[in-house]
Amino acid sequence: MKISDIVQKLTGYGARPKESESIETLVKLYKRQMIAKTVVMLLVLISLVVQLGFSKRPPSLTVPHVAVVKVHGAIGGENGVQGVDVIKAIKEAYNSPTAKGIMLDLNSGGGSPVQAEMVYEYIMSLRGKDKPIKAIVQEGCMSACYYIASAADSITAHRSSVVGSIGVRMDLWDFSEVKDRYGIGKKTLSAGTHKTILDSWSDNTMSEESIELVSKNAMNPLYESFVSDVKAARENIDEASYPNIYQGMFYSASKAKDAGLIDHVESLYFFKENFMGELDVTESRIYEQRKKSFFETLGFPSISVNLNLPNSSVTS
């Protein structure tokens, strides 16, 4: 349908031929301009992506290199480091014929003992084989992070790093006073005496009996497994001189070295240079734990919102 026909239907009057032709011409020009602008924007976007890709392109896989696997931030949870992803990155590096060694770049305050245990077991399965796996600690490597680090052939930390915190904790919300003060509560139907033992609204959540049951049946077994694995991986830990080393205590790098938690005190730069020198390579390559989205490739952060309020969480 022509513009003149639309105008005639809306107004009841027919547009003069010259006027209708001029309107149609303007519409055509507008469409052409929009198409041209879209094409230009796409070309600019493609150019940015290509430039970014080349500027951040890792060394070729055909070049001998040190493989870098990063474990940064919380371990586990919805937005944290996942054990399976770390294992995939380590496996990719281990199977690469040009990756001569693996460097674990660690910077984490801890997290899920399950995710840490997965990575620990996988690294232990590679111990003493073809490629060395060495860990370097940046600001800190605590709890679940140290669980992972302990499996490496050696651990190095900066002078200002903190290391350790071998233990398990469980955080619970206690809303019992809110219920009593404001009359806000929750009714829960359950079968089983201890099914709601961790319910934050329950009066029995923080009772001595509840704490004893949870500690005996959940917390202590997790703790014992954690300590046992660390001892198996790090036989030279001096528990006699540092009796709190398995009691959640953390140490500076110099103390950690003296206690046997780490092997060397050195900055990331020199550690990396020395590691590459030992392997006679001049390049390093980061092995990503997951593929980046299109927007992350352009430099935009990945954003997610989580409004869930958990009743409890277990971390190590």
C-alpha cells in the first residue's frame, strides 16, 4: 500500500501526486540512511572485536610454554570457581604437547570443600608424572584454596601473602529473636526429628544438642578428611612446632615456610621467570576455565544478581 493511500484513509482526502511522491522519497532516503548507519556500526564493532582478539591473543599452541591455570575468588557457589572447570583447564594443559609445566595461580579465601576436594584428587593423580605442577600464592590462599594447593609439587608465596586456615566452618542465620520481637515466623511441616535442624527460624537451631549433632555427623568428618588429605600431600608440615596449624590458623609466608605449609617465598614475577627457565621455555599461556561470552570478550563484565538468602553454608 502506498503512502498516499494511507493518508487518504486516515484523513479522507487524497494527497496530491507531487506531495505523495515527495513523502515516499523521504521514507526511502530515511531507510537508506538507517541501513548505512547499521552497516557502519557493524563494521566498527567487528573491527573492535578483531583488534581486541589480536591484542590479547595467547601464544600459539605450537610454541613451548608454561600453562597458567588461575583459581581466583570464592571456590564453589553459583558465581564462584567450579572444581570441574579447574580440572578441565588442568587436563587441557596436561594433554597439550607444548605445555611443559603447569602453574597454579592461586588467590582465594576458600570456599566449598567439595569443589576443592575434586581438584585436589585430580592433581594428586598427576603427581610424579610427566609435567611439574607448581602453585604460586598471591594475596592469600586459605582453607579450600590451600586444600587445592597442597596437592601441587611445590607451593610458593609472596612475602606478604597469608596461607593456611585448615579447618571447616558452617554459617547459620538466627532469626529467632526477630520472630519473638516482631511476630514474624515460619511454619514448616517435616517428617524426621532432625529434618529442620538447620532451619534459621527454629528455636532449636543453635541449641547445644543441635550443634553437637551437626558437629559429630557432618563437620568433624569433613574436617578430618581435609586434614588427612593435607597430611598425605604435605608430609613435611611441622605440627609439633605449630600446634594450631590444623586448627584454622593462618600464617604469613615466612611462618608458613617454616611450618612446612609452603616451600618458597618469592614474587609471582620471579617465580614465573624461574619456572620458565627450568623448563627452557620463554612463553606462558593462560588456560581459561570457561569460554568467555561475546560481551566479556569486548571487555564488559559478566553480571548476575542473586537475591536468595541461604539458611546455612559449609565452607573450608
